[in-house]
Amino acid sequence: EANSAMACWPKPMGTCIGFFEGLGINAELVCVTAVCVLLLALGITGNMLTILVVWLRPHLRSTTYLYLSSMAISDLLILLLMPLDLYYKLWRFRPWDLGDTVCKLSVFASESCTYSSILHITALSLERYLAVCRPLTAKTLVTRTRIRTLIGCLWVVAVISAGPVFAMVGVEELGGGEGESECRCTDYAVSSGLLGAMMWLSNLYFLVPLGILGVVYSLIGRKLWLRPQRSSRDRAQRHTIKMLGMIVLAFVLCWLPFHVGRTLFSVTLGSSADMYYVSQYFNLVSFVLFYLSAAVNPILYNTMSARYRHAVRSLLRSHTLSHCSQNLGDGWRNKTLFRGTLSLVRHIVRFIV
């Protein structure tokens, strides 16, 4: 079992294929599943609203909200993969019944979205640094067109960074003549050193942005809090930085346990059974925190941004209650509901494409 677990690929959600083997069906797995299902519902709703609000409300199409809406797409994709992870990582990790293509694509999508979110947070923080500390440079350099181009480049970098996953993960038959298959890190990835290289890349994607964010927000904080609030623009900047600071804090709190847990798992392989199970339970917590990171951002926006709250309420009123009430007396309720739903779907497709 130790060799099987050692060969697994530590996925971004704080686990790896094989991490929870041996836990069995118990109260912990039931609680984790219940919490994840709640996060799934909240996260999909919140991120969908963020995407729609930014697309349908022109006053929210600032460069900051362009970043946040792109992050919402990334978080939404991560959450849509949750049912697959819950089933095959917690409850029944073998046999894998969905084929090699789904195995590779699911891990690749998760890696790509993870890298994309980290790059977005870093780029957004650097842009805020320019806006606060170098306003003249920001005025000429930061435009919506350039930010849209930059966001596209961030996605390209994230996808390229996750590309080696296709050569690293696959469906392999287990030994022992049981005829069971598992979506896992391949023997080639272990023997060639590809697994180790990707682990280093994953660590760099956390540690380097963490260092950049620490420096950037220290400089921003020093600039904002040492100068008086001369205008409403200064107060608005402080409020925006506070919201972004909460997003960064949530990022660190949700991701730090993953890296600690992966290290704990690697050093406890071959040691006592007690330490091995401690590392497994630690990674259960990391598993939940990964999906919390994908669901929490819209909650933070709603808590800290009155403009976002107002836009969400306006969106919900205009695309639900108003569509129903306008034509109730004419007997067109069902038709109006259908048109309203179709309109929302079209907006989503246009935004993503």
C-alpha cells in the first residue's frame, strides 16, 4: 500500500489519488461530503452571479472586476469537478470506470484552474499596487483592453503549466491479478522524475506568489495608511484593498494546509501507522479547504462591497421577478420565464467564449 500511495499524484485539492485509502466509510467522510455538497451549492450560485453581474452591469466592468469574473470562471470549473472527486477520491477510488481520457482531463482541468486562480490573484494585486503607488503609470498602462489581453495570457500560461499532466496521469491496472484499474500517477512519471518536477512547480506556484503578495501589500498598506484620506477616491481605494486583502488571506489559509499536508504525507510514508493516518485526516481538512477557496470569494464580495450587493439584487430582480410579473395578466408567464432563462444562458456563453 505504501508503494501505491507513494506513486500517486498530489492533486491541488489537498489530496492525491490514494490519500484516503484505508479510512473506510465513517463519520469523517460523511461530514466532509456534506460540507463539500454545501460548498458546491454556494460556490456555483455565487460564481455564476459574479460572472453575470460583471457581464450585465457595465458599471462593474472595471479592471478589478474583470479579474474577479475570470477567477469566478476558474472557481466554477473547479466546483463542477467536485462530484467526480468526492466519488473517486473519498468513496470509491477503484476501479476507475470513466476511461483514460476523463482521468487525464479531470486532473488537467483542476491543475489549470488552480494555476489560473493563483496567477489572477497575483496580477490583480500588482495592478492595485500600480493604482495606489504609481497612479500616473497605472493611468496610461492599465486599460480594459490590455487587462482582457493579460487575462487571456494568464489562462494560456496556466494551461501550458498544467500540460505535463497528460504524460503524468493515466489509468493503470493494479497488480495482484485483481483486474482493477485506478486513475493515478503513471510509473513513467515516477521513474522519469516528472512527478518530482511537477511537485516543485506546484510549490513554486504557491511560494513565489506568496512572496510577491507579501511585498506588494506591505507597500500598498504603507502608502495608503500613511497618507491622509483626502478624497472619496482614497477611501474607495482603501476599501478595495481591504477586500482584495481578504481574498489573499483566504487564498493563503486555504492553500497552506495543502502544502503542509503533502509534506506530512511524504515524510510519514513507511513510518508508524498512527502517523500515516494522522496525515490522511489532515488531508481531509485540506480537501475541504480547497473547495472552500473556490466558493468563498463571492461571499467576500457580497460582504465587503455594497456596489456588488446592489448589482446582484438588481440582477435577481430584473431576471426573475420582473420577467414573471410583467406578463402574468396576459397569460405569458411560462413563455417569459423561458425567455428569461434563455437570456441568462446566452449571456453566460457569450462571456465565456
